[in-house]
Amino acid sequence: MRLRICIAPDKFKGSLSAREAARAIAQGMARWLPDARLEIVPVADGGEGTAQTIVDSLGGRMMKKTVTGPDGKAVSALYGQLPGNVAVIELAQASGLALVPDGKNDPLIATTRGTGELIATAIEEGAQRIILAIGGSATNDAGTGALSALGAVFLDAADNPLPPGGAALSRLARIDTTPLERRLTGVSLEIASDVRNPLCGPSGASAVYGPQKGASPSDVAKLDAALRHFADVAKQTVGVDVSDVPGAGAAGGAGAGFLGLAHATLRPGADLVLDVLGFSRRLEGVSLVVTGEGRLDRQTFSGKAPFAVAQAAKRRNIPTVALAGSIDCSAQELEEAGIAFALPIVLGPMPLEEALRRAPELLLRAAETLARALTLKL
């Protein structure tokens, strides 16, 4: 019986997409296991690259649309169309921090409007299920920019529409969700996120992620108060309190906005992606799973893609091996995560720039080493 191996890595950030990583691993393993059946299933966790990974696996297509960037300037954004009236949208494509020059982002006024414009386009083209991956945002507006693009109206005490950005939410007095509800009739929204932060407080969106987006300590205080006020008004509007929901603080509170006002569901990104890919079904008859990412550490075990892959394999009693650019965790932690062992692809001192440049070669060689070990008969 032919050995069947499932190769399911995430991206190696800064060097390889998930698909490129999977191909390098497969090429390396095939040299020593030419008779093995190698099943390539690139994975993701809701961060950047999620749409491309899903499209690559399910045979959809990537579409391009000019939308409003986080600083109000036009940007060109991609999103995925899948069979069955499904669309995959990455917030980072339209509202990501990488779209703004270093040091130029202003989280007080940064907007998610472009993300809503992508969602609106997908709906106009027939999508009935929207998968929204919300990693990598430049914003702190509770997703109100995106929801505005979908029809929601955010008003101050004088019934004037609020300007873009999270800071303006401190003046929010009323929300009209009627146009939003009409736009989303017959559409399901599923949010893929890899963080569990609540909306407000010391572990909330503003305090934890605001500084990464350019927020000063005083900005953080303003934004946190504004998001808390938003949660209060949203509760008065729809009767749902999103302030303490784990994951509501994702993407500057976009998790909270979509949960409360768009009736979205929020799931760990890697679990949602694996479900969309039908990963459990793809494990039928598999003897070994090989996963990987750029850095394997304790953050991996908080819900990143390799952890989700290993857990899915563990439920079927299939061993998992991980390949990574660097490894910073104990053997016990790996075992608890369901990973039999992990192999670094860089075996000696090497400048980071060189490791990134040589990642395809290094990963292929590590896969060869793994495959060669599998051929040993003691």
C-alpha cells in the first residue's frame, strides 16, 4: 500500500506563500519517497494570504477592485471568488497597515471603508457566504467604515454622519442599521480571526494593537473610550453587548462591529479555514501530516494554522511533523500540541536576510532530511 502524506503548511512569512512552501516540501520528500502519494493542502489562519490560499486549494479565482484605503486614498485590493457563491475577503487587502507608508498611519482616523466596499462588490456579484479574514489592520474604528459602506449610518447628537475613524465614535449618538440589514439579506458573514482580545480595556484592541498602528498613549486612551462608547450605543441599538466577547477586539474592534451590527459569526481563523478546505475529509487514508510556518513558538499553540492542522490530525490518530524557519518551544509543548517532532530548516548561524532569500532551498532540504528519516528501517 502506498504511503499517503498530507502536506499542509502555512506561509513562511517574508519568504514563501503557503502554496510555495507546500510545493517545496513535496519536492523534497518526493526525492526519497518516490512511491508515496503526496497530498498538498496549503493552509492559513485568517491573516494575510488567506484568500489566495483558499482559492489555490478550491479552484476559485482572485478578483481586483479599486477601493478606499485606510488613509482615504484609493488602493487596489484583491479578493477571492469560490464556487458555490462564496467570497473570501481579507481586511488587510483594503484596510491593512502595509498600505500606509511607515510612520504615516493615523489610527484616530484610519478607516475600514474599503473592506466594506469589497464586501459590497462580492455581494453584487452573487456571493451569499462571505468569509472575512481580519488580520493586519491599520484601523481602530470597530469596523464602522466597512459597515458604512454596506449601508449602516453612524450619527452624532445633531443627526450628522460621523467622519471616518475610531476617535469620532466618542460622539456617536445613534446607529441606523436598516439599510445594512437590507444589504445583507440572504448573506452570511463569517469572521476568521487569530486573536482573542476583547474590545476594550488593558487587553483590548486599542491598548494592545493601537501602538503598533501609530497610537500614542493619549491616542490609546481616546480610542479605548471611543470603542467603549460605541459598544454602549450598539447595545442600545441591537440589544447585543459585544464589549467582552473574546475576539471582538480583532482588527481594531472590527470583530465587535460585525458581530453586533451585521450578525456575523466569529471563529478562530485556522479552524474556519480548515473547515472551508474540507481538511478533515482530506485526512482520510493519510499516514502522516507535515505542516510548518516561518516561526514555531508558543504563539503557534494559541490557534495558528500548524496547531489547528496538528489537532485535526490528532483526532484521527495521525502523527504530525512540523518544519519551521526557527523553533522556540519545548518537546513537551510540541507533544501537547499534537506535533510528534519539529525540524528547523536553518541548521546553523545564518543572517535573517540570507535565510529568507534561501527559504525555498532550505525548506526543500529539510523535507529531504525528513523523508530520508522515514525510509530508515531499524
